Amino acid sequence: MRCLSVPHHLAHAAYILHYAETERAIVLVVDGSGSFEAQRPKLNIQERELDPLKFVQPDQKETVSAYAYDGRDLSLIYRCADARAHPSHPMEGHRQIMGHLWEWASRHILGESSEAGKVMGLAGFGNADTYRDLDVMGLAEDGRLEVRFDRLYERFGPPTPRAVAVMGDQRLADIAAHVQDRTNEMLLALCCFLRGRYEAPHLCYSGGVALNGLANEHVIRAGLFEAVFQNGSCEDNGTAIGAALAAHHALTGARVTEPVTDYYGRPYSEVEAAAAFARYHLPAAKLDREGLLARAARAIAAGKVIGWHQGRGEFGPRALGNRNILADAGNAGIKSVLDTKVKRREPYRPYAPAVPLDVAGAYFDLEGPSPVMIRVGHARDGRLPAVTHVDRTARVQTVTPEGNPLFHDLLRAVGRETGIPVVLNTSFNVAGEPIVERPEDAIRTFLHSGMDEFYIGHNVAVRPGKPA
């Protein structure tokens, strides 16, 4: 077996190109860190270069890379590497780049460095102008990106070693809002800078920072590009597929594309589902497809919380209609039920809506698709309180009959029951656990949470002690 080594950011870039119907684009990768510069010559696959602007030393790792894509080849045009924080304010594990700014915010606000998603949720409660004088992140005229951790230390001190209570703490919410605001502006400034170096109609954007839906939407709505292509598994798990795609191109010169999807997990058979029910001694009723959809829609409309385990599991961090907990997006009280009895998570974190693509514009000010829940729109009115954040934003998943026919039909069935074909869609897990994969995982989570009903394949089970 022949093994090929691929640069980290090139793997990210190759993966997002897999979903991009374009012949000319800037491909941008922004994350925490990638390959060491000194190790790059030792890798089997080397990057092409097109007069690149580089801010990197041999002992540094890539943190931002941009490539020009000409319909066949990727050529590096920009690279920024990590640089240690101000020497008088050492911060172990942190560098002066965008991804680690979020690690700093997560550690300062929540006491641990891996909770960027929670910081994004808290930002909606804050005022970004409170700390605008800090200007903690900037893009110099020569293109160098900097995060000024010394200013953060001088104003806020070192990160707390323990988690802190954040609800009602306006200071922490304002810090989160400032970090989000600067990320929005710097990502757009970087895109403008790159567009000045390489003229292209489209942007392909990936890397861990690309999970920030608010920043993504800021770039999309600026209108700098005709189209922005993104994938759901844009963080490091996606590089497993991206490395294979990069190697395929290096060996054959060919690229293949497909519509954006994250359904790469394995499906489970009715036999496997039945075995899982038997293992937990949980009775289940079998329904045909229409009966299953009708019953699930009625349950959601009645204010019940259901577990939904169908088809192939999602590869990325978002549950997209196959490993989900679902509820009525129009039920103002259901968020509290989910927070306290089902998901057991912080009340400042919002839940997301799923909606058929062809009617999404009636409920959210979102133009175009958002199949992997990586874009953010504003709710048009107050009809969807369970999925509308305090700042009126919602991280939307748009669903099509081609992308997920069963989930699409469920949304339509819910619409016939409630008048609104939108559901609250959150991942099938509880706090501290990964998204469920096997039927056994799903049943265990169902039985140990406050969900009312569980659907897998054509089977439905009711929580013990609940009426059927």
C-alpha cells in the first residue's frame, strides 16, 4: 500500500472544491493551525505557488492559506502563520491568529478552550461597541493578520482556570460580542485583500473558523463574490476526505464534484433496529412511510419532543435531519423543556430551524440555500420563538427533496399540522456526549432524556410511562 502525505490546508482546500461548481475561485482556509513550514518539503504532495505572499517562518504552522483555482489546479497566493503572543503576556497554546482568538474567548468566558460555539451563542446578548477601542484584531496594509493578545491581557487579565456563570453577566456577553464583531470584519477584510491579489467570481471557504455562521453570512451579504461555497465538515475531520481528493488529483489530474452533503455515515437496517429495541426491552410499533410521517408530525404539533434516527449519519458537527431531536419551532415554551429535561444545556444557546428551501424566504431573510446549517438569517417575524435567538438570528438548515427526501416530507407534514413547515432541529445527544450513531446509542439516549417518542426507520417507540 502506498501512503501519500498531504499539506493540512491543501486537504481542506481539496475537500471544499469537491462541492464547488466553479472554474475560477479563491479558496480560503482559516483554522487554528496546520502543517509546520519546515516539514512541508518532506511531504509527498507539494503545493503549486502563484507569486504567494507569505508571512511564515520554518518553525511556524500555517493558520490562514489562500489558493487561486483555475478550474484544474490550486496555486498558493497567500499564507499567514502563527506568531507567539506578546512576551510579557504569555498564553500557552495560543497564537496571534483568528482561530485562537476564539480559544482565548472560550477560556476567558467559560474556563475551557473548546467552547467557541457557546461563545457565539452568548455574543447575541452582548454589545460589540463596548470594547471597540481594543481593536484586538487587524489586517495590516501588507496583508499580515494579527491578533493582539497583549491588549486582551491588559484589559481582562489571564483566562480564568474555572468555568464561570455567564447568564446575566453583561461584561462577558460584551466580550463575546466584540470577538464576534472583529471576526466578521477581519474575515471580510481578508477576502477583500485577497480579491485584490487574484480576481475571481467565487469564494470556496473552509477550515474550523468557517463553522462561524455569523461571520460567513457577513461575507456572503457583502456581495464581494457571486457565490460562496462551503461544506459542513469544514473542520479537521473533513481533511480525511480532502487528503484523498488531493492525492487523487495529484495522481490523475482529475477532480470530481457533487452537491453539498454530509450524509457519509452508514445506514442501519430494520433488523438492527429490532435488535436494539429487544436489547432495551422497548416495545415499538411498525408503520408505513406515510403513517410514520403523519404520526411524527402530529407529535411535534402537540408539543412533544421526538428523537429521529434515519438513513446515513452526518459526518460533520451538525445534525441535518438524520440524527436529530425535533420539536415545534413555534412553541415558545419548548426551548426551556429542551434545555432542562432533554439536552441539559445552557439557556443562552439558541436552537436551529430546518425549513424546505422553496419556502425558507417566507420565514427568514436568507437568499439561497443553507444545506449544512452554516449560514445565519434573521427571522422575519415572531412566529418561530423556539428557534429565534435574542438578536433575531437563526442558523438555518434548508432542505430539499433531493438532499433528504424523508426529512423534507416530514417538514411538509408538520406544516399541514401547524401551518408552518419549520421544525426545531438539534443534534441527537445530551450535554457532554457525541451525536448518536448506532440504534443502541439512540435508544439509550432516548431513555435517559426527556424525549417523548423515538423514531427509527419505520418504527416508533414511546417513552415508558407515556401514553401511546
